[in-house]
Amino acid sequence: MFDIEALRLLVTVAGAGSFTKAAVSLNYTQSAVSRRIASLEQEAGGPLFERLPRGVRLNPAGRALYRHAVDVLDRLAHAEQELAELHRGHGGLLHVGAFPTANIALVPAVLRAFRQARPDVEVIAVEGRSGTLTARLADGALDLAVVSGYPSGLPSAEGVVTTPLCEDELLVALPREHHLAGAEVIDLLELRDEDWLQDAYGDRPTMLADACARAGFAPRKIVRIAEWTGKFGYVAAGLGVALVPSLAAWAVPEGLVLARLTDPSLRRTLHVALPATPLPAALTLRELFLDGGLRPSGTRWTPDTRPASPGPGAGADV
């Protein structure tokens, strides 16, 4: 591998046509330039310049290395410029992660505002579970993520800083034919005979397990369905009920209805997570997320803000 400064010196000498002129332009001594070029020629395996009575010129090997040197130095100059712009918060890429229900309405609304405010920054969106997103922040693969502690607690990782964003109420999704479908508020105990659709249960504490225990029962059966479309279908077919974050209300099919639950602890907190040393553009995006004007109900999403059609079933970190 050739030293970058040596390649820069090669280009300078070739342009000046002599070691002396190159030394003057670089504020080096002529002997220092000669020694450095001799060292470069040794690394290159042979002479790079023809020594003439009045200066030097590139030989065939020198011209070959010169072309590569110009290309390398040009790329480095562009990289330096891009990084400078990036650290000033201008241009570049911003890798943003979110869990699925945050991507239904919350994240798209904020990213639209961000695109209007910063059209020079290209956002690369990634979807995943909060634990995975947090790990990717720690690894440097993401610049910002929206995460939550549902269903088993907020994940943490060294070098990742989280800021509370808003609360998201957990509702229950029922088929339209369910005998409680017309109720606005339901006591969880009234659902003790139902099967529950949930991705994670039993292998670690969950909000559903804790809430059922407080109500004095354990779910009769857990149907472990991970994907939203599967949960929708099972609920609509009367094969179970599910906890649903109110963020998901915008995506609910017509065959389901949503109702509130009396347990006030059935809500999750959303967080904006950043690496310890965030990019300026990521800080700008975080401020847009924290801007209460972008959230329908101040610090809490509620079913009052959803459209007329009700919402989907939930699972682990949805």
C-alpha cells in the first residue's frame, strides 16, 4: 500500500516538472523531496521519473501510478467534502429504524416533515424489533431508531441514549360478532375465556401476562402469531383476541373492532434512540419526533385520533 502523502507528492512533482519547484510549492527542502520520491520508487519496484538535465518527467511506470494517484486523491477529496457536509448536518445518508406499528402513521408523518425540512438528506428506513434496532444503533448500523418497551421492557445497549417520545395505549381487538364488540371499555376479566393472539408469551414477562395476573386469571390459550396479517385473520375469524397498540389503529381491517381496557397500566412508552455521538441530521429528526405538534394528542396516542375503521391485533414489539 502506498502512503497517501507520497502519492500526493508524486502528483505535485509531475505537475511541477522538477523536484526543486515541487519543494518550493510544498515548503519542503529539495533533498527531502528527492528522498521521499526515492522511497516511493523503492516501494513501486523501480524508477517513476526520468531524470533530465533540467527537471524530471514521468516514465511509463510513473504515468501508470500517476493515474491511480489522481483517482485516489480525487476520491479522498470527495470523501472529505461529504464527511464535512455530513457532520454539519447537510446531505449524506441517515439510517432510521422503527418497529412495525410505528411505521403505520407516526414515522411516515415525521419523515415527511423531515424531507420537507432537509431535502438534501437521504433517509434509509429499516423495520425491526426494538431489541434488534437498539443493537444496530450500538453497532453503528443505524443513526436513529424509534423503540418501545412492549411487551417485555425497553432494551438497552452501551452507547445508546433514549428519550421518551409518547405513550401508546393498548386496546383489545375483537371480531365484530363478539358479544363485547359494542362496549367502549372492557374489564380484562371479561375476556378470561378467550384465546389470545400474541407472539411472545411465557418465555419472559409480558404486559399481557402481568395484566391478566392482576385481573385474577391466566389466558386459557396463547396462539403465537407473529405477523399482522395473521393476527387480523385470526381475530376476524373469531379464533382469538389481541392487544393492539393505538398506533396500529390506522391499519385495521373492517372485520375488527377496538375497545379500551380498564387496566390503566396497559400502555407502552415509545422512545427515540440515538448513539452517544449522533449526527446533526439525526438530532434534527429527533426534534421533529419530539415536536408535540406532530402527535395527535400531545404526549399520548389515543383511539380518539384513529379513523372510523378500528385496529389490528398485536404481538411482540409491534
